[in-house]
Amino acid sequence: MWTIYRYRKIILSLVFLTIIAGSIGYYYWRGLHDIDQFIYDRTHQNESVQSIEEMNRILDSYPTVAYRDMEKEYLDYTLSNTAKYKPMLARSEYILIPRKDMYRKIVGEFRIRHFMCRDKYYKESQYEEIYWLVNRKLLFKTLELIETLQAKGYNPYGFYIRNGHRHPMYNEKIKGASKSRHIKGEAVDIVIQDINLDGKSNQDDKTIVYDLLNKEIIGDTGGIGKYPGTMSIHYDVRGKRARWDSY
């Protein structure tokens, strides 16, 4: 007869195999992106983007699609056509990015993909084009942050982008605010690393970035969230001042 011990052993084995399979899947997916990015860099001129003029030139090279002309499949999947979100998005213009160009640099060393929604369109190779909603002012402010850090002797890339655009479905999935500026492509969440080049990543680094955003870069033109107890900061270009300490 089966004993409790044998059942427990089987269950633990299944859990272990599930974890292993998930890990392999994640690193396989990540590896494919790394390989595609490597190939893109070797087959395209993909220089660091250091000016607003160059940024605009790149963005203008892609077609745009008005909300009213979007594919129904995308609107349904993303919940963008629901009564809750349609008023927020009805005047939006989406940029249509060929899949291979998600690796193109758009702000300094940051690539288009860093500002995209990480949904099935981003992850699955069957989608040859990806809708990207972004406010250009957000990209300009990110470039200004990089330039200001460098001018003051800090690490200009001592942060990475955790979230950029989040369409409504994805925003709900991760429990974002119902009127999040990410939905309109007006916000990013960044994770602070070693900004002051002292070999550590701590609240001193976060304070440096927050103060620059608060006093010099965003000021009264947008929102900044601190996310206390983390190394994350939110900033957006909503057009008016907003500050908060928690998510």
C-alpha cells in the first residue's frame, strides 16, 4: 500500500520538476532575447542615442496607428476598448514597431524594448509587429536624467527600467493603479543601483536620483513616486505636479 511518505515524495518531486521546468523556460526565453539583441547589434548601426533630434528621427521613421484604427484583437486582449479605459485612450496614437527593432536604442543605451509592455506580443515571436504607446516627453526626461547624472559625476546608467508602457490588462494583472500613467505611456518605474559609484546600492543612491527628478528634471511637470523600502522610483509626464510615498 502507498504510504504518506511515498505520496509526499512524489509531490515534492513534481514540485521540484515544475520549478526546474519553469527556470529552464525563463532562461531559454531570456536567452533568445539576448541572442536576437546580439544579432541586431551586429547587423544594424545601433549607436547610443544622445539627442532629442536623433530620438525624434527614429520615432518618426515608424508608422503610427490611431486608437480608432487599432485591431480588434489587440483592443479586446488589452481591455483598451472597455468603458473603463476607452475614454483614457481614445485619442492615443500607437507606434507600430517591427519585432526586430525592439532592440533598437532609443534613449542613450536604453532600447525600445525597455519601455514596452511585457505581454504576449512582446514575448511571442509569432507577432511580427508590436504596438507601443509612449509619450515622447517621457523619453526626453529619461535622456535628461542620464545627462544630468553624468554631468554631476554620477553613474549615468546606475538604474534600469522595470516598467514602461502597461496596457490596461497588464496593468490590472500586476495590480497597478486604475488610472496609472503607465496605461497612456506617460510613466516609467526605474530601479536604482550604484549611482554614486561607491560600490554599493542603497538609499543614498535613491536619494540622489529622487532629488534630481524632483528639483531639476520633473519638477512641476509630472509625478514622482518614492516606493518606500525599495530601490524603485516612478516618474511621469502627466503635465502637473504629483508626489506620493507609497504605491
